[in-house]
Amino acid sequence: MVKATPKRAWGEAIQNRDEQFELKRQVVLRTAARTYSRRGFYETTLVDIAEELNVSKPTLYYYFKNKDEILFECHRLAIEAVTNHDTPMPSAEEATARVRLEEFLRRYVRMVVDDFGTCLVMTGANALEPENRGEVIRGRRQIDTMLREILEQGLADGTLDCPDVKVSSMFVFGAMNWIPRWYHADGAMSLDELTDRLIAFVMRAVAPPRA
Amino acid sequence: MVKATPKRAWGEAIQNRDEQFELKRQVVLRTAARTYSRRGFYETTLVDIAEELNVSKPTLYYYFKNKDEILFECHRLAIEAVTNHDTPMPSAEEATARVRLEEFLRRYVRMVVDDFGTCLVMTGANALEPENRGEVIRGRRQIDTMLREILEQGLADGTLDCPDVKVSSMFVFGAMNWIPRWYHADGAMSLDELTDRLIAFVMRAVAPPRA
DNA sequence: CCACTTTTCGACCCATGGGTAAGTTTGTCA
DNA sequence: TGACAAACTTACCCATGGGTCGAAAAGTGG
């Protein structure tokens, strides 16, 4: 007779200790991000997260300084997924604004649908302590700038057109940031379909008059 | 020597008691909505709200059952501002989908920029107790339906066109619900300008191929 | 199998903040 | 001006949940 609950370890021990530590940290973060997203940051207690990992609350403190740091790391990872992508965005010299915009939207949607991205968008940055908040805001601003820059390029190279770059970019971010509130990956629509629809929608909104 | 703090009553006594009561209730709600919006529901304590009104915490309990009820009333008022507007929306027989869409967007933006609307959009409905949550969700769904119905009419009468009504409506709501996070009425752009920009943006996104 | 480190946990502390009880002030109306 | 209700306050209760402490497991290397 084997053990009823096979202990279902939360980080299989194959690596050495440092790797193991880092791995478990990641698992905590993913779980926290998912829970924060679903229930909200303040509705989520550390015990909730701990239980989901079959672990006690103090264990979390072995991996993180406090609740805020966990949230902060989630935000950081989400932002990095866009700003420090494996393959860098094509530069303005390499591609038209239209092409670059499509690529940007694709990346951003992918981010926003992921646990960390959803967490970033659902939980306001005001939950963070001032110091960390600064970094997150800086990161978001950086992403903002990416889109604005593309729209401006579009104005110049004629592949895009919109009356007001700042405002238009905000509308686009709004449309995307709202996705986690209604889209569920297990539903009828696949992520690719969603992305295509978003791209089509945005492209029409910022397309030049006759193209 | 007059009193330094002239007591700055929070509901000037001119009406009779019932009116006075109702008036103060409204003042509490507005203040709460503003604070919830700015700081977030969980970051706002009842003492915060009370202090802003130069009143003690228990006074709030004289006007409301509890913290949730205050939030709920804010949400209710916001939703009603759209569903029970003074002048009803023109029906599908009275106007083209295009015209109706513009009117709808105008109303929704106006709502979302208001204290209650901002509160509705910024604080998730998950903060509410199950019972009230139901009513809020029902209200939001009703508003959802309004927009979807218009988009469908547009498909029929040819004044609008989009590949997927459900998804497109979500993008539009996203763009609008995100407004409170970046738009500030005291900034460079007036509310009317903002509304015009939004309408222009959406119209292009859901315009028929050649119009 | 023994020291020594890493990882985990049970038990506790305590500030915060929603909510209440009971009394005091304020207004109203005979 | 006295009785009665409305409006408001001070002082308190107490569950919740973030965070800590010290000790016990569990793994590691000699």
C-alpha cells in the first residue's frame, strides 16, 4: 500500500540547492499571481497561498521578505516579459510601424493573459510600498512609450494614422488591459483568435484613411 | 472673535429632516466613491471617509448598514446613470446604429468619469457581499447587452461592421473603463474632447468597410 | 552516525480596522 | 421649558491577517 497522499512535493528535488530554491520561489510567485488575480490582492491572505502549496505560512517568509515583495516580483516579471523579450522588437529602421505595432500587440496580449500579466493589470500598483511602486510605474511608462513611439512612426511613414497618439495609445492599452476580466483561456476562443481579433480591431482604429 | 473652524456643516440645514437625511447620505456616498476610487476600497478605512466629512466613524453607521453597503450604493448609482437615464436611448426604429452608438458612448464616458462611475470601474465587484454582487453584475450585463445590441443592429442596417460583436464590445468597454486610470478632468483635455476622441476611435474600429 | 546547514512548522504577537453599546448633544414641537 | 426623537460621539470589542520566534525535521557531507 503506497502513501495515500504521495506528499506531492511542490518542487521536485533533482537540482542542487540553489536551483531548488529559485525554482520554489518561482512556484510561489506563479501561485500567488494566480490567486491575486482571481481573488484580488487584499482578499488573498498569505495562508491562502500557502495552503494552495501545501505549505505553512512561515515557509513563504523563507522565500520572500513580505507580502508586498511577492506582489512586486509578480509585477516585475510581467513587465520584463515585454521590455526584456528574448527577441528584441524590430527597430523603426527594420520594419514599418504597422508591422511593429502588430508585433507589439501580440507580445502585450500574450503578457496580459499570463498569470503575472493578469496580476499586473488586475491589482493596482497602489498596493505596493512607495519604493517598489516607483519601479513598477517606471516599467509601465516604458511600455507606454514603446506604443506611442510606434504610433508616431506610423504618422511619419504613413502606415498608421490617429488624431492623438497619447490618447489613442491609452484606448489601446485599455482594450488590452481589460482582457483578463472577461477572457478565459478555457473558453470557446483560443488565445490566437483573441489576438487576431484585437489586432484587427486596433488596426482599423489606427489605420490611415485609405489603405 | 468668530469660531476658527466655522463648523463647515456637511449638509446645510434648510430642508426638513427626511430631505436632510437623504442629502447627507448622498454626501457620504460621493465622498466614499471619490476615496474608494483614489485609494482603492481596501486601502480606504471608514475613518478616512469620516474624517473627510469632519464626522466620527459611527455616524456613518447611522446612514449605512456597513462598509459594503456604501460601496454597493455607489455601484448602483453608477449603473443607474446609464440604464435609467433621464432621456431614454433612441430605439432601433428611431435611429441608425451609428447614431445610437455615438449616444451610448457619450453616456457611458460621462458615467465613467463621474465619481460613482470611476468607483464602479476601479473597485472590483468581488469586494461586495454575494447578494449585492449579484445585482451589480446583473446591471453591468444589462449595459453590456445595450452595446452588443447596437453593434448587431449596425450589422443589419449597414452603418456599422465588426467581425465579432461580443469581442468588439469588450474591447470598447475596456478602452472606456480604463479612462479613469489616466484621464484627469483638471488636465489639458476637456471631457468633451475626450469623448470626441473616444467616439472617433471606436467609430473607425467598427465602421463599415467603405463609408 | 554524527555534526552542521537548510528547510519547514506550530505557536505566538499585535496593529489594524470593521462594527457595536451606551450615553451626550442638538433640534423640534407641544 | 420640558419631553422625546434625531443626530452624533466616545470608548470599547474582537476577528482577521501580516509578521516573528524558536524549535523540529530533513537533507548533506565527513
